[in-house]
Amino acid sequence: MKIMVAVKRVTDPNVKVRLLADGSGVDLAAVKMAMNPFDEIAVEEAVRLKEAGLATEVVVVSIGPEKATEILRTALAMGADRGLLVKTEAAVEPLTVAKLLKTVAAEEEPSLVFLGKQAIDDDCNQTGQMLAALLGWAQGTFASQVTVGEGKATVVREVDGGSQTVELSLPAIVTVDLRLNEPRYASLPNIMKAKKKPLAEKQPADYGLAIEQRLEVIRLEEPPARAAGIKVGSAAELVKRLRTETGVLS
Ligand code: AMP
């Protein structure tokens, strides 16, 4: 069974992003970039299924600039077998990514496609669902547990107020949530080995697709600064303040 994993290059979650002076976008000039954290979880899950003998090959795919090869190499160092970069310098929207992933999936014929539940740059949470719709495949989103059986996968999903279990016939799309696993760090020997693993490069045009911009960003703004909190000395003081200062209690 082949597993395909979609990985996106985003701003490192540990850096504070700044806006461009004219508010037209985020200043990415000197910002550290990394693999989207949910995609690390997706790679980890695929690699674990391979280690358990349930998958035969893990292919990682990224759509983005040349530098996205860095996160593909990281995925290869974590244990993926092969990488594919669909190279474009243009910003790609979820529908474009889903269309490209659809054509890659048609070529690769994976039994499972893992994606992150969302990319932390735009927080769209759309690509996996769009891909499932375009392919007409089953989908299990927000996965906190994935069990693979004969021709099917059982996915425990994180939903409001608890969890839901769905059974999917393969091939299927799974988008992964935070609690699924804790991704490994790539070891130095594996980083060295990953340099020799195959990494192909294609263009959107190779799949007969042009990058379309359907969305227009009007302006970005910093969220308003929040006032500092206060510490109260006792429960009695808390109740008094809630009554007199906030009107929360009458
Ligand atoms: P989004 O719908 O943008 O929040 O992204 C959800 C997931 O889709 C991400 O966690 C990735 O697994 C995948 N994805 C989004 N954009 C890309 C991209 N440019 N290249 C590869 N995978 C992507």
C-alpha cells in the first residue's frame, strides 16, 4: 500500500510574523520557514504505518518554491521514501493545491493520502476536503487515530464535544489533527541518508494546470493589543471584582 503525504512550507511556528509596512502581506524576507506542524504529524503517521509493515512506500509532495525541497528532505529524513516538488513561485490557494494533488494522486495511485488538517499560515482547513471531493474519495478529517485494515481505514475524528469514528473504503483522504502522534526528530545519520533519496521536480504545466488566483487579499492588520491580566489575592476578591468591575456577576 502506497501512502502519499502533502507537506507545505510555512513560517516556522516559533517565530513572530510581521506585516509588510503597507499591510499587503506578511514579511517573509528574513523569516525562518519550516514544514507545517500538522504535516509533520501526517509524515510521522505514514512512516509508522510503513514501519508496522502496513505500507510499502511513503511519497511526500509539496507545491511551492525551490526552497520547499528543504521540507521534503526533512520528510525524507523522517523516513519517507521519495519526494516530489511541484515547483511554483506563485502563491497557491487550496483549490489550486487540491487540483494539483488530484493529478499527482491519479499518477501515483496511493491507497491513502495524508494531509494536515490546516496550514498554519493561512489557516484555511480546506485542501483535504477539496481533494476528497475532486477525487470522489472517502475522507476522514481531524484524525486523532488511524487504523488500517484490508481495503479500509478506521479513523477516529476530533469533533466538537468528543470524537467520532468513521470507516473509510480505500483509497481515501485523511487530514490529521494534533493528538494523532508526536512526530520524531530526524537523526543526523537519517538526514545524511535523506540526501540520497529520490526527489523529483515538476511544474504545474506538466499536469496541464496553470496557477489561478481566485482570491484577492485586501489588507492585513495586526490583532489589537490585549490589556494585561491581573492577579487576584483570593476567591472572595475575584467574586467582588467580577461583581463590581465587570458586571459578569450581579
Ligand atoms: P489548508 O487547507 O491550506 O489549511 O492546508 C491543509 C493541508 O493541505 C496542509 O496541512 C497540507 O497537508 C496540504 N497543503 C496545503 N497547501 C499545500 C502545498 N502548497 N503543498 C503541499 N501540501 C499543501
